[in-house]
Amino acid sequence: MTAQIDIFAAGAQRLQMTESIELTIQSLQAYGSDHDHWGIAWSGGKDSSATLTLIIWLIDTGRIKAPKTLTVFYADTRQELLPLANAASQIMDELQERGIHVEVVTAPMDKRFMVYILGRGVPPPNNNTLRWCTRQIKIDPMEAALEARLAELDGNVLMITGVRQGESAIRDKRIEMSCGKDGAECGQGWYQKVLPEAKGLKGRLSTLAPLLHWRVCHVWEWLKHWAPQAEFGDWSTAMIADAYGGDEAEEINARTGCTGCPLASEDMALDTILRVPYWAYLAPLKRIKPLWRELREPQHRLRKAGIELLKSGKVAANPQRMGPILLESRLMALERLLAIQAEINEAAQCLGRPMVDMINSEEEARIRELIAAETWPNGWDGDEPVATVPLDKVFADGTVQPLLFHEVLLEGDGACG
């Protein structure tokens, strides 16, 4: 087994940019040579973009030996903020000019974020009971792509990721660089023998995080100042900083997420972008998060009656839970999203700026097809009551609390409009 590199040798001293790059080279030299085939997982964000462009530059300049094959897997969730998506598109062109194979990994049509919500009626994800988005539109498609690639190759594959813990964790020695489990490497270290989540890849896939030790200022330095220079690859990485706040990205400790992310309490990433004059025309995107919030309200959703579950003998933790989005509400949301997209793209054409692609023509057609077919999530048939309809209260233990003054409540609802 190759010995783990001790990155704690510098003690409490702050790593400099050149030292960080040198440690990255050492990690790639130590573990890369044991694998004929490499893959790079790339999300388009700052850490994975720095990892990708640095490694290609190291190969191009002979600082590390190239593998027999190199595949870049770009995770296209169809939800990326436009500056990141635009930068990713340009970087993909630059990779292909170098003869590097880029595989764009996207969820199947019916699993895509917009299609799943508007076509199938699944409510927008939330942090409490229904956080389905990351696995469905990013993790599962990436694992499927890796399995397909492994089937085409002989031998093992080294998957390189942009996971980064930062200097403080390294200095305090909080990162477990190596530990034994079932005779293999595990933990959060540079190198792992097995990708835990990918069951079909067990035994053939190792992972390496060669920028694990990088300070965030080194990531920004590479993206904004080094990588765009011809001597370091002439990469289109400077615009990635725009998605994190431009020159202030490091100071505000910026993070990004999906466009109008339903899981975030505030649209901080989008707000940061809109403060950059070049991207100000994207302001209509601010109307997306309120739309997701609105679609979670009872007037737009069905509810399990509860009584029917009791009659069937089924037990449920929440027998009267709210469920999928009404067909008419899905159409309303689709039209509003298409209007936002059209408004932005009209401005983009006038200004000569990049256009947004939230819902393309194929996705729109599929959404309308699913709505026309009255498609519902598993376990729902569309005959359930709208969630605003007063119902007898049914508890998980099967007891029922009758609704008092049923007729009065209904009359009151009508009187209020």
C-alpha cells in the first residue's frame, strides 16, 4: 500500500500558494500512478473548477504524468446560476480543444427538477421532510455515469473530487487522513479506496481530493489570477468569481446554490450576483423562490383524508399529510416561470448578455404532457381533497377527532371570498 503523505509537516505555519500546489502534485504522484484511468467530478463551482483546471495544467506542463484515459464528468443539474453555467460552457470548450473528453451528466427527463415538480406534482424540496433534490439531480446521475464508464474500461479508476477542508482543519489536525476499515482506506482523507455511495462501483473506484488542504484564498487566487493567464492554461475561470461576488467573494465568504433554491432561507447567492452590474438583468429570478414557497401552501395541494387509510387498515405517521401540487397550480407555475425566462432573455438579447435556460422546449413539452395525462406521485390518484377542505382530524394511532361546526366553517370560508 502506498504510504500516506504527511501534510502536517509544516505544523502551524500557513501554507503558501506554491506549497499548496506542491502538496497537490505530491498527492497526484503518490496515488495517480496506481490507476490507469482518471475521472474528474466537476460541478462548476469554485473548488471543483480549481481542481479541474489545475490538474490539466499540471499534466500539460509535465508536472504530473497523464493517465491512459481522462474523463471529466460535468454535473449539469439544470439549476446552476447563470454565471457558473456560462463559465462551465466556456471551460468545456477549452477542454475539448485539448482533446479531453467531457461527459455532461444530467438527470433523466422525468427526474429533472422542473419536470419533477411541475410535471409530476412533487412539492418543492424542503429541509425538514422532503429534501430530494441533491440526490436526484446530482448524485444519482453521477453514479450512473461512473458505472457506465467503468463498464467500458479495464482496471480501476481514480475519481478526483474538489473536496476541500481548508488550512485551519489541517493545522489543527482535525482531518483523519487515513484509517483502516475492512482492509481499505476510509475517512475524510486525500485518498479513499471505495466510493461509499456507489454500490455498483465497489472495488473498482478510488477517490482522491488533491486540493483538500487548500486555503480558500488560494482557490480564489488560482481562479482569478493564475488560471486565466496563458502560462497557466488560459482558462475562463475569472467569471466564476462573479457567481460568488466578484472581487469581494473571498471577503464575504461567498457560497452558491441552485437558482432560487427552495432550501435556502434567503437568495444570498443570487443577491450577490445581482450586485454585479453585468448580471443585474437577471433580477426577475428573484421571483422564483416566492413561487416555490407559494406552491407549498394548502390551496395548491392535495391532502390525504386519513379516514380512508383507517378503513384500509393502513397505519401512517401523518395520515392527513399534504401531498402533490394541483394540476391547475402546476400550469400556473409553469407559465410564471416561462414568463420570467422570457423577460430575462429579452433583456439579454438587447444587452448582448448570456441567456437563461431554466426550462427548455423538451422539458416544457414533457411537463405539459404529464399534466395533460393527470400524472401524480406514487400513492396519490388525484381524487384526494384539496388541502384547504376542512376534515375530521385523524391521528397516527387511529383515533379521530370530529370536526365541529363543519357547515359553519364552510359557510365562513365562502363569505370571506
